[in-house]
Amino acid sequence: MKAGYTLHTRAGEATAAMCHAAIIGNGIAGITAARRLRALRPDWRISVISGESRYHYSRPALMYIFMGHMRYADTKPFEDRVWADERIELVRDWVTEIDVAASRLRLHAGGTLAYDKLLIATGSQSNRFGWPGQDLRRVQGLYDLIDLHTLTENMRDTRRSVIVGGGLIGVELAEMLHSRGVHVTMLIRETDYWRNVLPAEESAMVSRLIRHEGFDLRLETRLAEILDDGTGAAWAVVTDRGERIEAQLVGLTVGVSPNIDLVRDTAIKAGRGVLVDESLRTNVDNIWAAGDCAEIVRPHVERNLLQQVWYTGKAQGRVAGEAMAGVETRYEPGIWYNSAKFLDLEYQTYGDVRPNPRDGERHLWWEHADGRKGVRLVCDSAGVFIGLNTMGVRYRHEVCEGWIRDRRSIDDVVAQLPQANFDSEFSRRYESEIAATMREQTR
């Protein structure tokens, strides 16, 4: 047990000898919670329920399974024997109802499962916005193994596809289809790719790369309708410009929303997600929520917190496991970080980087002549460094986070950029150029 932790039992709570903790969902939040709970409460019964898969796997690896770079078995971070060794029961079934009053789960197969403590870690679900034809066959999102299986089935006789929406999932799906020789058209409503998240230069860089790799990128274009081939399957889309584009497969990658279907019509309060406090407890005393589905209500902060990336799911899972075990703990969001790839272009972001500068902010930007590398530094009106983006360049996590945590000045960060770069050869060749460019912009 971690030094300094205090285990306590509330009045009326189950004792260690008879407590059963049930966890709905075996993604990173649910599994992290289960393992943390086992470490803290070795005598409790712990069950993890998932209808998607028996074993936890790495969701970001879906594209590599499809492209043949990995097998499903390779995406499992833990050997199958771990769950028996740690006495964590894996239940392969869907939960169809949470009976809050009785502390009981109803399962799709017909049985029920009583619990003393419950964690809801149901993740996200792909968005659909009521387009005509969105429920046709061969129209899908890409979120889990079920979607991957559907995609494999939908690939039969698919020559042309349309992907609606940008972001990280959209470009992954495009790359997957392209690897099988399928023509890909991408409909993006913004002026450049993911422009609602990325600043203009990064967004334009990604757009250029997508087109260079042979994708048909349609900017400032929206989906109006998906057409039926007469058998209940998609065969084309119509855009808001009246264009008809042939597609035997339509990918909807317009973001995700918390999967809160199970809490509707229950006593568990929900907003965009399942509403929880900073210890991830819901308004029902013996129920918690973590990961993509959790919406954290923070005192004295105007906007609730909804975080839907892998590392925050892991962090929340750990806190949820501790809280369920009786540890006095709370979730601290920390400094924002995310990383991804647009085709072969690596992207990192740290801290607070908005797509457009706020009043008083300064954005410093350097771009390599090849158009495939870029660095953005952001400071507030007082010259304090608050965030950065890198494109095609890898910086050290601990260095970047330290600059933000220590509230370093933008001038200090510019001077210390070589400390952050993983690539010493790149640093020798370009860091002086980057620093000179950014110093010029601070004048």
C-alpha cells in the first residue's frame, strides 16, 4: 500500500470480507481501477463486465490489427493468466440495466449480478447527428473491436469510401482503407483539417500531407444525406453543395460522446457524462464513474471536466480504484498532454494551446522548409510559457511539463529548447534556427 494512504469504512459499507466490487467496462479506466482495487483490498471480490471482449486490449491499436501490423493477441497488455492470478473475475456479457435501489446489474444473457460497490467505465460512443441514411448498412464509426469486425465485413466489394469528419479517428480510418486499395474521400467542414482544435499552420500542414498521400480532401464541405442502394445499404453520399459521391462504405468520424445509456432513467445523475465529484463518486453513495463517460464537477470551476484520452482514463481509473477501496483521494487533472499521428506525421501537445490566440496571448511558430516539421510555443500576456505543439518533432515529456509547471518565461523556454529535443542531430541542425525565428517574433 502506498505510504500515507488511509483506508476507512463508512458506516453501513460492506466489510472487506464480504464486499463485491463490480466494474462495467474493461477499457483502460475500468482495468486500471480493478488492478488498483485488488492491490488495496486483497480480500474483496472484483468483477469486470464487458460484452465487447473478454480481455482488456489497447484500443489505439485497432488500426494496426486491421493493417496486419499486429495480431489481437499482441494488443493485450497483460497475459491472460494475470486475471486469474489476481482473482479478478471477467464476465463476458452486456449490462442492460443498473438497479440502483437493489444494487444489482441485469445482464443481457438473462442473469443478474449483485454488487456492494460499482464503477461505471463504459467509455464513449461514436456521434451521429441525424443525417438521412445514417442507419443504413455499410455506414459505421470506428471505436472498438465490434466496429473493427464490422469494417472487415464492410470491406467486401468496397472500391470507394467517404469519411465524414476529421480529427484523429478520421485520419486513422482513411489510412486503414487506403492500405487496402480503397479510394478515400474526406468531407471536412472546417477550412483545414481539424481546424477546430489545431492552430492554422498545423491544420494546413496536416491538410497538405493528406492530399500529398493521395486522399481526396474536401474542405468546407458537409454531409447532407447518405443514399440507399435499394437493399438497405449505402452506395453514395450527397454533400451540402449538392455533389453526389459514390461510396460503398461511409465512415462517420465526427467525434464521440460519453456512453451514458445505462444511467438514463436511473437515480444516477448525468449531464454530458455521468456526473461525479473529484473522488469520482456519483450522487449515489456506492457508485463511481471514470474514464470517457465521467463528467467531473469541480467546486469553484465554472465548466465541468470531461477528458477522453487514454492517459486521463488510466489516471482516473487509478483514483476510482483507490476511492472505492476507501482511500481519501481525488483526481487532479494535471498538465494537459496528448500525442497522435496523422499518417506518418507525429503530433504532440502540452498545456494550453488554443486553435486561435486569446486576448493577450502570443503564439510563436517555426516551420521547416519541407513543410513536415513545426514547433509552436504559447505564452500568456505576462510572458509566462503555457503550452506548445510539435509536428514531426519529438520533445521530452518531463522537460515540457516542467517548463509549464514552473511557469518559466517564454524567453527561458526558447533558450532551453535543445534540452527538450529527443533527436540530437535535429537539435544541432535546427534549434538555433528555431530560437532565432522565435526571438524575432517576440520583439
